[in-house]
Amino acid sequence: MDALVCTKCSKSYNLNEPIWRCPSCGGVLDLEFTPVFDRRKIQSRPPSLWRYREALPLASEANIVSFGEGFTPLLGVDFGGVQVLVKQDHLFQTGSYKDRGAALLISKAKELGVRTVVEDSSGNAGCAIAAYCARAGIACHIYVPESTSSGKLAQIHHYGATLHLVPGSREDTAAAVLKAAEEVYYASHSWNPFFFHGTKTFAFEVFEQLGWRAPDTLILPAGNGTLLLGAAIGFKELAEAGLTDRVPKIIAVQAVGCAPLATAFREGFSSPPVIQREDTLAEGIAIAEPVRGTQILRAVRNSGGAFLTVGEKEIEEALMESCRRGFYIEPTAAATVAGVRKYVQATADREVIVSVFTGHGLKSTEKMLRLIGS
Ligand SMILES: *Cc1c(COP(=O)(O)O)cnc(C)c1O
Ligand SMILES: [Zn+2]
């Protein structure tokens, strides 16, 4: 039976309850769901992530909210003589892979009859949720710290979302949105399990684009793990459906300036320690307290993978190199590329490696300008 299941107290709930965390204990919810993959049907459909619709937890096709997203190109890029296949996930409607999560989550919100959602992100998740709400005709409220630079808010504002500037720290913003979420559906990219069942389409697409085979290695960013956990769910579902007998090893990348998960991995902890967060170019993955930290650590360990940390100089070099090759990505996306560069230097194996460009450089013009001449 499909259900929302609490990771803390194991209580389960109907998929049609408009909840985003356990009403009983406040724990993080996961989704228990049996996907169906019909290769002939899938291949006969247009190249969007909805070609896997029987593997997505939406009851009715009529509720799909879409810009025709997904099935992004998987391009070979040479890193020091090693071919790495890079998913071009900066090419979504709002400029980042967050559209994978927003497409399913906002479709589900529509199915639930939700009229208004709240979310807290000044970055790419806020943009994605705002755009899909605009497409669905759902009212959208985005909570951000008052100190957020105006450039980042323009996109969210122009989609017609209501911005709530919260005085104080990031934690004060989190408190404000939790208060609002008592009354209104919380379309959270870190809490809401439907978001992760959208990002899992990354795995399905890679699998199909490789000729219905799993790669050996995935190199992915780890902040809240919205792509990493999605990819892990996707490959687990493909394996459970009998389509592959192995799942890829996950190499998770964090910036040195904010690496609670890499620290926990190294120390053998099951959950991330409290850390002091420093400024980094990769601000989009600088998450000091990831809601699903324990899950991310478990996913990486179970895959036989590891964590890599990358410094500011390495991120900047990776950014410059990517742009010079024609891939205009944002600085946060370059952290993962820096991880790829580090990984291929250290490995001697001949393996099929897949990574990703997570966000478009046009979103970060202020930052890109500042890097000129630095
Ligand atoms: C969201 C995002 C990531 C990954 O962040 P998580 O916190 O792990 O979900 C990486 N790059 C970009 C550009 C992003 O927007
Ligand atoms: Zn619970």
C-alpha cells in the first residue's frame, strides 16, 4: 500500500493527506510507493520527466503541472583525459534542477486541492516553487531573510509570488515559515517527500540515456541532498523493479566552508555535528543543519560511496573552466564540478561516471561580475 511513513515513529498516513511532516511526532516523512516501469510506453512518449508517470506518485494525469521539463541532455565532457557524462540540469524553465521536484510537488498540491503554499528559500527552490505555482494558479508565499540580496529575489517576485522578508537570521526565517505552515501547505524542498519523488527522475533519465543501465559512479552535490536523495531513491526503485542488479556509488560534494556531512562521514557519525558555517561561493549548498542529514549519510554509505570537500579556489577554477568550455553555470554548480575534477585525478578505474550541472549562470550575474578580474 502506498503511504506517507514517518521515519521517526513509523506511523503511516494516506497519500492524500495534505501533510509535510508527521502530525503525531513531527518527524520527517518518507513515501512508500511502488513504481511501474513499462519500457515500451515510456519510450513512446515525449522526452519529458512525465514519460515515467506510472513511476511518479500522482493519482491523475489531469493534475500534471508542467513546462515540458526534463530529459535534459547527458553530454560527455573531458576532465583531464577522463570522460564524464554531465546532465545538463541548468537547462530547466527556472534555471535549475529544482524544477524536477517542484513539478511533482506542485502537481500533487493541485491534486490535493491546495490553493496556497508557503516555502522558505531565496534561491533556486524558491524560484522553482514560485514558477510552478504560477503555472498551476496556486498562490505562493516565499519567506526569506531580510538581508537577502535583491537580485536573487527578482525572479521569485516576477513569478508573482508574495515575498515575506523576515528580520534576523536564517533560523528566524525558518521559524516564521513553520508558523505559517501550521495553516497553509508547506511546499518545502527539504521536508516534503513529494519533492524528492520529483528529483528521482534524474536517475530514471540517466538510466534510460545510458541504454537502460546504471552508471558506476554518481558525483552529486550535498547540502539538503534534494538531488542526491532523489537519485538514491530513483536507482533503488529501478533495482527493486528488477531493471538493474546494481546501483551506482555516490560521491557527495560539499564546500570546505560548510561541510557538516563530510565531517560526519569522516568521523563515522550517523548524523551531522553542529558546525560553524563560513561564507562560500557555493552558497546554494551551504546548509549547516540539513533536515535529512542522517538519510544522506546512510544513502552515501549504503552505495559504497564517499564525501569530497572542495575549497574556494577549486570552486572558482572549476567555474572558470566550465564557462570557457561553453557551459555557463552558477558558482554553486561549480562546487560539484570541482568535486568531479578532484575525483578523476584520484581514480584509476575505468568507470562510467555521471555528474550534473545544477544551475544556470544567468541567475548569478552579480556574482559572476564580481569574479571578473578576481
Ligand atoms: C539546490 C542546489 C544544489 C544542491 O543542493 P541541496 O541542498 O543538496 O539540495 C546544487 N546546486 C544548485 C545550483 C542548487 O540550486
Ligand atoms: Zn512520527
